[in-house]
Amino acid sequence: MALLVITDDCTDCDACIEPCPNDAISIIEGLYIINKDLCTECVGHHEDPQCVEVCPSDCILPDPDHEETPEELQAKYESLQSAA
Ligand code: SF4
Ligand code: SF4
């Protein structure tokens, strides 16, 4: 598994913002960006990445430059929960 990145095919439809359980997606200078410190690929919340599920453009893809194991994603989830 790898963290996710939004590609240039994004149509700014806004559909991915609300379903994200970690508020990891934001709009920065007009671009939709996934905060890698907050994205757990939905581990701890859902079976599948919710942003990918709702994106009509199929433009949220694995980022091969930022690999994370299921154990690392689970640890990030638990860290975020304890910080909340
Ligand atoms: S995979 Fe889940 S946590 Fe990561 S940005 Fe998408 S909805 Fe948010
Ligand atoms: S759901 Fe997909 S197309 Fe819509 S804003 Fe998010 S990344 Fe862009």
C-alpha cells in the first residue's frame, strides 16, 4: 500500500472532502491536496479509501514515493485518535 496522491485529472468537484474521516484533504492554491500526515488510507475507519470510492474522475492514485505498511497506517490512526 502507498499513500494517495491527487493527479491533474481532478475536476475540483469537491466530492472527496466530506467523506474523509481524517480531514486530510484540503484545497491549497486551488489544488486538492492530501495531507500525508493525516491520511491513513482510511485504516481504522473504513475498509476502502473513501475519497477513491467517491471520486468521479478516478484521479486519486497510490503514491509510489510514499509507501506505508498496514502497520504504519494503523499506528498513524491510533496516534491521530489519541491526539484528538
Ligand atoms: S484515503 Fe481516507 S484518510 Fe486518506 S485522504 Fe482519502 S478519505 Fe482521507
Ligand atoms: S473527488 Fe476527485 S475530482 Fe473531485 S475534487 Fe476530489 S480528487 Fe478532484
